[in-house]
Amino acid sequence: MSRKLLKSGAIVSSMTLISRMLGLIRDVVVANLLGAGTAADVFFFANRIPNFLRRLFAEGAFAQAFIPVFTQYKQQESEDELRELVARVSGTLGLIVTIVTFIGILASPVVAMIFGTGWFIDWLHHGPDGHKFVLASLLLKITFPYLWFITFTGMAGAILNSFGRFAVASFTPVFLNVAMIGAALYYAPHLAQPEVGLAWGVFFGGLLQFLFQLPFLLRLKMLHWPRWGWKHPGVMKIRKLMLPALFGVSVSQINLLFDTFMASFLVSGSISWLYYSDRLLEFPLGLFGIAIGTVILPSLSERHVDKNPKEFARTMDWAVRMVGLLGIPAMSGMIILSTPMLRVLFMRGAFDASDVHHATYSLVAFSCGLLFFMLIKIFAPGFYARQDTRTPVRYGVIAMVTNIVLNGIFIVPFGYIGMAMATALSALLNACLLYRGLVKAGVYRISRYSWLFLARVALASIIMAAGLYYFLPSWNNWIHLTFLHSLYWLVGGIIAAIVVYGVSLVALGGRLSHLKSSSGAVSDE
């Protein structure tokens, strides 16, 4: 099983790598075009709202509720019943999302008022940031249809993943990045407001993603005309699982929206600095955490349907070791290389040294929570595969309230940096609660076998980080290096870090068998 998961994980990670690389190129192009000022703040705001709803209706709560039920139908029901489920779910979900999308377009000023209250208050009093509210209302009208496209894209991806077609769904985000890069290079610069051109890039990117997956669904004979099915047994089961998951699985997104709300009261650039930091954090999170979580959910669902708790626990343990192997050094590297990465990737055009300096602090704060963001992606499927969406909700509520309280405490002395700190700490709390819940339910406990492996990984990561810190230029010196010198030091530092980490891990007893074999994974339970 672990060999199959490794292969699937490698496929998802490689496809995600292509997408994330293009995503970084997209962010570089956007940073060059808009910098971190007013236009960038408003564009990122308008892009974040439909992306938050995407987590609810597409890749987040829906996928977590749909995949276990779909897997159960695939193993226990006829092919006709399975196709009927797809038709009913797509019809029911499609109508709901269509209504939400139209409301979002028509009521975009209300949405902008709710989540950009600081700008709205300025607009009411004819303040200097009042124009941000007007621009945000316009951009939301353009970006909101992305929700409709990505919802069906997410459902198609969930079906493909359940059939083991991980590469297609993982490659799909490439089209969004290509559309936005094209808009940023060839369309937006010719407009009086370039951010409007970028918003249209989001729109067409969503359309391309939707169209790309249709032939693959047709090949699996899973492309059917949508039908309303509110009372269909499968739809009712998904509804029951999805409603609490709507909140629980999207806690991190709700936290980001709350950060956006709070940042609208801060100095211009705060939203952009947080955005660029979050985007760099999303690279290892998507490449490792989300990829592994995506791979294990169908497998965990099958183990639950088969009533095989030992294999369920072994799959969870394998995922924890993989996240530790990749996530702990990634967290260490992100902290040490925060300024170099921001300088090389973004410091050009409208994005200056001051923006690098400000974004560094929020990136370091976010990076401290990277491992816990990844663990959430691993522990949560342990509940969803067992069709338990209520327990993660309770933990999500606690984490969200904690984030809000910590925001209130940290924002006064630390500003936007305090919001990143609060988000990282709430992720730590959420991961701990999820793990404790799995232990209390008797479903999974990290084995001694994995604890020893994680200890080796942590020590090897400390050695790697210490070497980087000692040999690389100081943070302040990076700003004054030329681009080529910065690129040379950054690439050389990353290669050296990988070598030092790998050699240190092997010297400490790390072996390939820790990833391939699940022997001993649950022996101490």
C-alpha cells in the first residue's frame, strides 16, 4: 500500500510542482505590474473572496464529504447508481452555486463592504482609501464567476482522484496560472487600471480549468446531464457530511478573510505583504501537505469501507512520516531563506526593497506554522474518511476563535505581522486538537517507529538551517546584492541545504525503508 501511495504522491507532487512554479511566475509578473500598493491590495482582496467560497463549494468541504460517499457507492453499488449519484450531486450543487454566484455579482458592493469595512468607512467619509471600495466592488463582479467554474472543476477532480487519476486534477490549476500570466503580460498593461485586466485573467482561467477536465470525465463515463436531487439518498448523505464541514475544513480560509478584514484598517500594502508571504508558504504546503492529503483520502475511505483499522492507521502513519520528511526542513528553510526568496522573486518593477523588508516578517511568522498547516491536511482526512465531519468542526471553531482573539492581542504591537503570528498559532492549536481527537477515538496514534523517524528529521533540519544561517549573507545584505548575485546565492543555498539535510538524515539513521514500509507503524498501539 505504501508503495502505491508513494507513486500517487509523487504524481500529485510533480503535477503540483508544475502548477506552483507557474504560480510563482504569475506572482512575479503581478508583483512587477502592481507592486504592493493600492491596486495590488484591491486585486488580492477581490480574488480572495471567490477563492474562499471555492474552498467551501469545491476543493474543501464538498470534496471531503463527496469522496467518502462516492467511494462507498463505487465499491458497494452498481455503475448505474454511481452515475446517478454524479448527476444528482452535480445538479443540486450546480443550482446552489449558480444562485450564490449571481448574488455575489449583483451584491458585490455589499460583499466589499462586509470584508473591506475599513475602505467602506473611508468611502462614506470621502477618505483617502474610499476609492478602494469602489474598485473592489467592480473587480468582484468580474472574479465572482470563477466560483461557478471552479466548483464543477473541483467535483470533477474529486471523481478523477477516486478513480486514481491524480495527475489530471493536480495539473488543472496550470490553466489558471497561464491565463493570469497572459493577462498580466499582454492585456492588463494596456488598461488604465491593470488590475481589471488581471481580474479577467481569473475569469478565463476558471473557464479553462472547467473545460479541461470534461474529456477525462467522458472517458470514465462519468459525464452526465445534471439533475436536481435534494432528496436523493447519496445527496442527503453528502449534505449531512458537508454542512458541518463547510465551516470546519475552511477555518484557515476564514482566518485569512478575517485577516483581510483587519488589514483593511492598516497601512496600505498590508494585504499585499500578507498575500505574497502566504503565496510562498502555499508552495511547500501544496507540494507536500495538500498533495499527500489528497492521495490518502480515497485510500482511507476504502479502508473504512473495508473495515480494516490496522491498514487505516498504517496509512495515516505513512502520511505523517512523509509530511515530517518534507515539511520540517521546508519550514526551517522558509524561515532562513525568507528574504532571499522575496528579493529574487519579487523585487522588481513596482515591488521595491521596502516591500521585501515588510513581507519578510510576515513570511517568517507564517512559516513557523507550516508544519502544522500540513498536519491539518493529514489529520482531517482521518475524520472525513470515516464520514465524521462534526468533530473537526468543533476544533475548527476553537481554532478560529483563538485566531480572532490573538489578532486582537497582536495587531496593536505588531500590526500585519501579528496577524500572521495569530494564524500560525491557531494552526498549531487546530493540528493538536485533531490529533488528540484521533487518539481519543482510538483511530490513530503516531507510532514509536514514526516518532523516532521524526526526531531524526528534526535534528537533520536543525543542522541544515544552522549551515544556511552561518554561510549565507545576512538578511539586510540581500537587499543590496544584484539580482544575479542574489539568484546565485539562493540557488546555491537551496542545493547545499538539500545535500546537507540528506547527508545528515542518512548519518542519523534515516533510510528509504521508512517511507516504503509500514512495518512497525502500529505495533506499539
